[in-house]
Amino acid sequence: MIETLQDILNFSPPYLSSIKPSEWAEQNRVMSSDTSPFPGKFSYSTTPYWREIVDRLQPSDPARIVTIMKGAQIGASTGVLETGIGWIMSQNPGNILLTARDESLIKKMMDTKIDPMIKQCGITHLLRPHTIKKKNQRTGDTSTSKEFSGGTLTAMSIQTPERARQITCQYGFLDDFEAAKTSESAGSPSKLFETRFYATYDKMKLFYISTPETKQSSHIEPLYLEGDQRRYYVPCPCCGDFITIEWSIVNERGTKCGITWKLDGKGKVIKESVGYTCQSCEGFFTEKHKYDLLLNGEWRPTAEPQREGNFSYQISSLYSPPGMSTWEHYANDYVTCCPPTGKVNMAQYKTFVNTVLGQTWEERNKENDARGIALNNRDYDIGVIPKNKSLDDGNGRIVLITCSADMGGYNDDARLDYEVVAWAENGSNYSIKHGSIGTFERFKGKEGQEAQRERLTYDLVSPNSVWPLFEEVISKVYDCDDGTQIGIQATALDSSAFTSFAYNYCKWTKCAVFPIKGLPEKANRFADGAKVYQKGKETDNLYILNVNKIKDFVSEMMDLNWGGFGVDQPPGFMNFPNSDGVNYTFQNYFKHYEAEQRYSDPKKGTVWLKKHSAVENHFFDCRVYNYAIREIFSAIVCESIGERDGSFDKYVNIVFGS
């Protein structure tokens, strides 16, 4: 409640200013070294391409919808989102909607972006203080909302657009829009959000901001194509013609232009050789001209917008200013994922296209070929962890042992397929053992055989329960080829089909067993750049997996080639023990890896589906779950020592004290 005269003065709507947002920021914002690589008085001379875009917020500007499809780490949060919100609060107040990729990032966004901006601009006095009303309702300055003189700022996950139904907004900054969910009942997420602005349509300002991901399921690219598709043109220092900065482009004369470099004898990028070949004059210039290039650049539309007031912008990370990532840095990234000799790492290359070039990646249908990994049988025995062999192969030390299991059959005729995997420092892996507990058969055999077959059950208390047999597998201590022994550290159990039985077992066992489920078909899709799992709520330690994305990763691992002894294996390479004639044969194991095919779906993106109902994919699924538990367990260990955003690489550093 506003009780004092000062409260009334502070919380009164300010005069609607005519100062441009970019001018206001340069007059009022001072950056600190812990929030910006460019501390001191804020200036758009560093990232001049954001000036026009943030100034679209002015009431006199014709823009109603602004779409920004961009590369990563190029200053959009500072130059557009944060500055825009600060200008609105102090100069042209109204209700603001702000989104983050998911619920877990909302508070982080407020703490690391919005609150520092408010302090840097000296507008803290405009916020209504944090208070607690009846029924413990929090208002004022909180971790998800801020009330200020003349308006409110409401932050939410881009994946929960239904919450937006409760508010009416004039301004919107829909950040990470690529992560929005598609609803068959409500239509496209952009239409769902836009209805929140119709009440103020004549003065609405709605910004869609995102790094693009997969073309088939992209939300940001269709919006960009609906606008006037602006590109940032800069003057070539050689000829003066205005050009866009491209990674690779062939000009009208058939010459390949764009970012160029040379490699040394070891295949490394020579720093002094990196530069740009102009697509207009074919002249060569280096990044030392970049400051002037950017400062003298201009946005130019390249298409007619589909509706009035719709402006769209695309910009890559190649435009990042001096002091941030360089062309040499990106050339090294490219050579890593697309080596001059050897196979392209498609997963890394996709990330490069998305986050550096700011372009969508078009997935194509794919079939796995298991013949390649079937040749990766190595000279170690089933059930033995090859510590020494991992060192010989250039993979480093064995750092983690995981197991996963796929539940099949029926409750009273159970079959549980499992695999144990050892992970090396660099992500290469060694299958240790696979097997099946139970003898469920989809098709009945000859008369009399069914009656003779022993059946197991998923019932935990039954005398013929499958679980004590599985317990023997995951509690076993395995011999290593260096004379030591090691046990399984974490196990993933697919709980999608027999949920209650899986949950009961996970609560009963003394081993570290985590129930997992694939993402439900109608649930919010994971954004491509997000983790491959998220915490579930149904039971303790439940994790929901982005199975299609993990299958992409496993498929890429299957495609890796190795030159043989004396050459380090590529990270992620899959190794298998000698077959004993029963286990690790093509028919009963490797064939499972080619049972599915990847399809492109315009609504769901890419999905992996069985080629037909008769094929078996149990051990392909087991490898997918092993990859998932590797990531989950690594993050849990990292979090236990205060390391946020844990990953397998960080886990390796923790284990070996790097």
C-alpha cells in the first residue's frame, strides 16, 4: 500500500518521453565489469546494429511486431531486451511480458540481467517495494514480476503460454522463442501470445527474439519470413560496396567468398591468415577493420512484409564486435566439426549453423547402419572393464560406469534388456556386458513350448520377480584389465510402460537407480539447445528425456571412424568386446541399432520411429538411456559441490581434480 507522499511521487506515471531508447541508454546506463566485456558508460558504437531495433519501441515508430533471428552471444540481451525494459520503465511505462527458455531460468534472468540493468540505470526508485499481502501473496519487486510506476513486468517460461491468458500487455520481449511449445488446440505459439496484446494493438510492441534451431519445427524462422527480412550491410574497406558478412558465399563470377583461412601442417588454423574475401570486389580484409565496418553499417530490407508494421532482422555471430568472439575463433570451431580430412561431426556442425550463423538446420531422414559399429569389436572380454585399453586408444582414463534397462513384455511375462557401459574421459565408450532377463516372446512357438517356458514378473514381492536377478547385475563389482575392480555408479530404468512397478523397484533398491521416461508426445517440446533431460515430478529422481535428440547423438556416434592403433579415437567412439558367439552378434545385438529411422515432422521436428513393428530395438534404447544417465549423473555430482549447469566434461574435471 502506498502510504507516504514520497511513495505517491515515486509511483506516479512519469511524463511520456520522446527520447529514443538508444539515446536514453547511452545517457543513463553504466556497465560493470561483472556484467559486460565493455565496462563503463554504455554506447551503441560497440554493437551499432542493435540501435535501430531497440528504437522500434518508440510510440512514433510504425513497428508493431519485431522479429530477431540471431547468432548466440552477440549482445541482444544488453542492446535490446535490457535497455528496452529500462526505457519503458522510466520513459513510456506500460505492462511488459518477458519470457525465458524455461521456468528454471526466470529467476536467473531477473538476477543477472534485469536487476543489474535497473541498478546501472539508476531507476530502482521506480519499483514498488516487495510486500506480502494476505494469503501470503507477494507483490512489488519479486523474482518473477516487478511493479513500477505506470506498469508491471511479468516474467514467465516461453513454454507456458497459457499463463499469458491472465494478463494484458503493451510490450513483449519473447526471448528464446524457439523453445515455445506448439499446441494443436490453440494453434501456433505466436498467435497465442499475440492475443494478449490486441487490447493495446495501436501501441503494442512485440519482440520475438531467438537463436534458430531445427528448420522443420522452427518458430522464429517463419516469423522472420513474414517480416521485411532485414540484413545488416557494411561497407567493404576495399571497394566501398555495401555487403553482408557471410560465412561462405559464391559471387556472380563463381568465386567462393566469405570468411577464409589457411591451415598449418597439423591442420590448425593460422591466425594471421584469417580474413574476409569480399563478394563484390574479391578484395581481402581482416578483422582490424571491424569496428568501422559495424559503425558505418545499415539495416536494409530484402522482402515485402506480409502485414504492415512487421519488421524482421537476421544477424549472425560473425558481426560480434571487437573484444568478443573473433573470426579466427569461429574458423577453429568450423575446422573442429568439419575437418579437411575425416567425417563431419553433424551434431557439432548443426550447433555451428544455429549459434554462429544464426540459421536454421534442416534435418533429413536418416537410417542407421549397424555394420560399422559391428566391426568395432575389440580385444577385451565381456564383463571386463578395459582401463588400459582406453589409455592405449587415446581416450584417457575410464571415469564412469553406467547401466540401463528397457522393460518389455507383460507384467506376468517380463523381459528386461540391459547394457553396462564404461565411459572414458573424452566421451568414448566401451560396452561391458549386455543381456536379457526373462524370456518373453512376441510370437508363440510350437505347441507345448509356451507351457514349458518359465515366466518372470515385474511384481517386486513375487517369488519369480525379475528384480532380484537385475539386482545381481547392477550390484556386481566388475574386473578391470589392470587388476582393479569397479562397480556401476548409476543406472537408468525405462519406466514408460510399467510405471508403478518401476517406481516401486527404484524406491526399494539400495543401488543408484533412476527412473526415466521419454517426453510425452503432447508435452512441451525440448528446445534443441537445451539439456537432453529435465526433472520429472511424479516420483523421486524421475527424469524426462528428449529421446529423439539423444538418438541423434547416438546415431552420430555410430558414424564415427577411427584410423586404428596409434591414432587417438574420436570422442564418442563406440567400442565392443569380443563376441562369445551368443552375445555381441549382429542378429541379437547390433541389429537393434538399425531398427529405427529418423523422420522429419513439420510439427514435432525430427522423430525416431521403428521401421516396422516386428523389429527389435531394445539395445539401441539401452544405449540411449546409458547416454542419458551419463548426463544426469554428471550433473548431480556437479551440483553436489555447487557447480551449476553440470556436464560430463565438468564431471571429468571434478573426478580428476582438473
